[in-house]
Amino acid sequence: MRPVRQTRALATRERILARAARLFALKGYHDTALEEILDAAGVTTGAFFHHFSSKEDLAFAVLDRHMQRRRAELAEIEAQLAMPRPEDPLLRIASRLDAIQAMVQRRGERGGCVIGNLSTALSDTHERFRKRLAACFDEMALEFKPQLDAAVARYRPRPRPDTWALARHAVAVIEGAILLARTHRDPKLLAGQLAYLKEFLVLSIQGKSQAGPARAAAAGVGQKARLRAGGRRAAGESAGTQRGRAASAARQRAQHVPARWRAHVKQDRTIDRESGT
């Protein structure tokens, strides 16, 4: 890509990138013709090739622009949040999740996430794109890992959770929730899924006794849990007694969750119920 120095040329380049990003998000890479991008940006073929060597070169520039704008937008939103940066790293994670939710709602555009759309279209067929898109997802995960490491150092759970795996799990939930909300055309779905993500992360960090139920809910009931339940039934324990035992255990776990974190989850769960999910 040739260096761009003139103000007018910079404006033209940005217009091409913006229109291409919109079309890639809405239609995908393969279904977007170069002629569509030229028409949307109002530029000639010569002007396009002054800035980009090919449609592929343009797509890589779109990814770079998207990640740069995402970093700036999240930093701006977090600075505007009413809650200052708290001491507890779990609350800092909650703040980042709230900022991501606000960013998605602020954009309010059809088409979803350009990273997700390009990943679906290109990861199986284009190795350079696959590597670049994987790096984008890893950058998103790295936004969470330092705070997860700090939370582990603060709460010292045993066994120690894999914070990189947790960070990637957070990205998977976020991207999946964006896709789910887009498919159902229900933006409230995102808030509800982020509420469950907050709860899962805090239970995971709080340690084995608190993280176990969350892991069981995510992965399905394990064999040991089935054996324990079967043993209680064999001993003649009533269903009501079992429900009472489960409620008591939930209350005990809740006592270990920071109050301000519970407020995040409670607020988002309310939105989740209103959306009918």
C-alpha cells in the first residue's frame, strides 16, 4: 500500500475503508463485488488502486481499521461510565463487558461484527486471513487476561483456573451473543448473555467450591454429580429436600460474590428476563 500524505487522499482512503467495512459486515467478503465498493465510496477504479493493490489488500486494511477504532471506542466508553476503575479486578472485567455492550448498542447497525463475518467466510479457505483474524480474536482475549490474572492473585482459587482459556471463553460468549442477538433481532439478548458470563467468571475465580456449579452448568451435569443425586434419591431424600439443599448451596455461593458484581449480574438478568430468554 502506497503512503498517503495529502488530506484529500486520506479522506478518500477513509471513505473507501468505511464503505467496504459496511458492505463486508452486511454481505460478507465473497458476496461484495469491488464495483459495489467503488460505487458506495464514490471513487474511480484509479482512485481505488492508488490506495489499495487489491480487494484482499483492502480487506486487511478494513481489519486493521476495525481493531483500531474498537480500541479507541471502548476506551472512550469506559471513561464515560459512571463507575470509576475499581480496585477489584473482577469489577474491572464487568466494566469492560458493560463497555462492549454499550459499543454494540451504540453502533446499532445491521450486519453484525465484521471480524465474525470475515472469519466465517475466509478462515477455511485463506490462510493469511485466518491468521490475521485469529490475531484479532486473541487481541480481544488479551483485554481480559491481565484482569483475570489479577483476580486470581487476589482470590487465590484452588485449583488455579486457566486465565487464557477463560479470556477466550469470554470472547466466544461475546461474539456468539452478538450473532444470536442479530439472528433473533433482539438486542436485549446480548445483555442477558453477558450477565451469565459475568456470573461464570466470578464463580470460576472464587475457587473450586464456587466454580464447580458454574462449570457443571456450562459443560453439562458430570458423572459425579449424577452419582451424588442418585445416592440421595436412593437414601429416600424427597425432591423438596433436594431443592432446599440446592437453594442453600446457592445462597452460600452468593455470599462470596462481591456485592457490586452482584449488582451487575442482577441488572443484566432483569434485562434478560424482559427479553424472554
